[in-house]
Amino acid sequence: QVQLVESGGSLVQPGGSLRLYCASSRNIFSFYVMGWYRQAPGKQREFVSDVTSSSTITYADAVKGRFTISRDNAKNTMYLQMNSLKPEDTAVYYCNAQDNKGGNYWGQGTQVTVSS
């Protein structure tokens, strides 16, 4: 069973930065895509960004130019660098990983709160 563990969430002021981490119990080279999603209170979970095993990256329009996704196969970890944070970025951020055998895995989430 694959375990994904997020960390790095915190309370930060508007304009600040945070780095989220997603550590995998399995070699992440086996995942053809890994990504970040978020869910704000009272809203549906939404796509933030993802990166494929061939390093193709996609961002939601709301975070383009502010967030940077990356993955380190040697450390079995995916990252999300978040800069210029806004109150509307407040949400629980979830890590997702998918393999080519139909596996679709989620972490437990990490809370990001942007507030003064």
C-alpha cells in the first residue's frame, strides 16, 4: 500500500511563501504523474499543479507564476513552492500520485492558511 505524507502547511501572511512536501513510501519513479490539489472550506477539491515522470508540468491559472512544482526521484519527494500567497490560497492541500496500473493515491492533507 502506498502512503503519501504531506507537510509544510502553516499560517502565513499575505505575500509570504511556503514550501509543501509530499513524501512517498514507494519509489516515485513508478508514478507517471504526481500532483497537488486543494480544498477550501465549503468548496470542491480543485487542481493546483502536476508533474509527469517526463517532467511535463501543468498549473492552474490561479497559481501560474506564483507556485512551482518539482519532484526529486532520489528522495521520493514532491514539492510545491508557493510564493506571493493570497488569502484565497487558504485550503487543505493534498498530494496525489497515479501509476500506470490504475493506482490513484492521496495523502491526508496539510493546512495552508493565508491571513494577516
